[in-house]
Amino acid sequence: MSRQPSVARAGLVGAAPVFAALGDETRLRLVVRLCTEGPLSIVRLSAGASVTRQAVTKHLHALAAAGLVRGKRRGRQRQRIWELEPRRLQEARRYLDRISRQWDGALERLRGFVEE
């Protein structure tokens, strides 16, 4: 097995928490809602959810730990509003694009080998 370059390894280590966080269906749904609806309060995020508000909060903290969302206090009541951190999603996208290019190259080499 060949060693990966340190840059690729660093990308893998940096991307792992993002993919782990997105691997949970509830967290993925929260990210989708924040992508489509913009910043939302915990009350809005937990409305219609199949889990409790406490569970939604726990999932949001897991997403925040992975750098995917951030919570800010706003308004007179200092209500926490959660918003997407797009930079982390963009990094994950670049990593997936790189993997896709590697697979395309491998499949092209395999096709060339089979056709010989």
C-alpha cells in the first residue's frame, strides 16, 4: 500500500468529522433545512421533527463541533439562531470531487487494460 502525500492525508483527517456528522439522517436533515431555509431558531428547527427539541440541540452541537453550523444569539431575548457554515461544506465538496477524479482515472485505466 503506497503512502498518501501529507496534504492528502491532512485533507482526509480534516474531512472525516464532516462526513461523520453528515452520516446521521437527523443531522443531514438539519443541514438541508439550514441550506434551504437559512438561519433558524431551535424552535423552528425542531418543529415537525421526529425527535425532541433536546435531541435536535444535541445534533446541532455535533454539527457545530464538525464546523458545519454555528449558533449565534440574536434579538432582545437573545435567542440562539443556527446557521450553516458553508466553508466546511465546500471543503467536503472539493474532497469528494478529488475522489471522483481519482475513480474516473482508475476506471479509465481499467477500460484501457480490458480493451488491450
